[in-house]
Amino acid sequence: MVNNNYALIKEIKQYALENKIPIMQNEGIDFLTTFIIKHQIKNVLEIGSAIGYSAIMMSLCSPDLKVTTIERDEQRYLEAVRNIKKLKLEDHITLIFNDALKTKIDGKFDLIFIDAAKAQNIKFFELFERNLNDNGYIITDNMYFHGLVQKNEKEIKSRNVRGIVRKIKDYISFLKSNENYNTTIYDIGDGIAVSEKKTKEGV
Ligand code: SAH
Ligand code: MG
């Protein structure tokens, strides 16, 4: 990463902090970028761009990597457009301004990264797995939801938050019982699930 990029990324992280935009934590982003390099991922579909931070960090892993990313919030989308321009990554990142659940994506990806509305994870998974290459991976962020998933539900005061926590638990059960994938949840950042598509053996 050249020094100028470093300063720009620092600015993006500062903007996220000031505007309470839930970008990936350092530990999580290190895991994700290391994963991309290790598995020689060539293209990524991201659900939930926010201001483009994780898309930019992934894109900087390799000049050959293409990232397609979807965001439904207009202000965040516009900020993502600006950030991607600043880093001169327009040829490497495709931003889509839409509700992901209403978006049909063509093509296949080595990695699908789900980091949007936490209660909708099963829907995102089921909608976009058709875009996953054989031997591809689906990675989902925030499996701990700020540590609340491991907490006793009675300690969670907000009904809304309790609802999200329940949905994340349902998603974990969905992943664990999904016979087409091997899922591991890593104790990194806010909890990261890696679901590896099983190859069809003997066919
Ligand atoms: N991946 C980003 C952070 C994403 S935060 C990073 O680490 O830098 C989650 C984002 O998902 C929010 O900006 C929210 O507006 C967006 N989002 C939530 N539900 C969505 C949906 N159905 N379609 C598109 N974007 C969605
Ligand atoms: Mg996240």
C-alpha cells in the first residue's frame, strides 16, 4: 500500500467513527484481506458497502481483484463513490445503489461477503448463493453482534435488538445445518463466519 493510500484510508476510518458508520474492525479486515490473498480470490460480491471501506481494503489486496458491492443508503453510497474515486479504484470496484434484496446480479464470484442488515442474513445467503463459484466462500460479518449473541437474552433490554440477536442465532443454525457448506465461526473482530461450498464428490 503506498503512503498516500494510507493517509486516505485513515481519513475514511475517521469519517466512519465520527458518523457512527459500522465499518469492519481492524482485526476483521486483517482476517478478510489475508483470506483473499491466501485463497487467491479474483472477484468478490459484497452486500453492504457503507462508505466503501471494506471494498477498498479488499480491492487493495491485488490489482487483479474485482469487487462488486451493493448499498441501499444514498448518503453512504455517495460517500463510497467519493472514496473510491479518491483512491483511484473506479476500475476495480463496481458500486450498486439499491436494496440488495431487489438486486439481481449476473456472474459468479469466488467470495460473497455479507455485511448488511443482520436480520436478513438468511435471505441474502439464499438470494446470492447462485452467484457463488464452485469452491467459493460466503463470509458473514458480525456473528456476535457486539457480543450480544453470547449474552442471556433477558439482559438485552431493547425488543428490537433482541429480535436481531434471535435472527443471528437462526442464521447460525441455518449455516451449521446447511449440508452444502462447511461453516466455521471465527472469534475475530465481531465474529466472522466462513462458509465453504462443498465440492460434489464422485460426480
Ligand atoms: N462493509 C462495510 C460496512 C457495512 S455496514 C465496511 O466494513 O466498510 C452495513 C451497510 O449495509 C449499511 O450501510 C446499510 O445501509 C447497508 N444495508 C443494509 N441492508 C441492506 C440491503 N438490504 N441492501 C443494501 N444495503 C444494505
Ligand atoms: Mg460488519
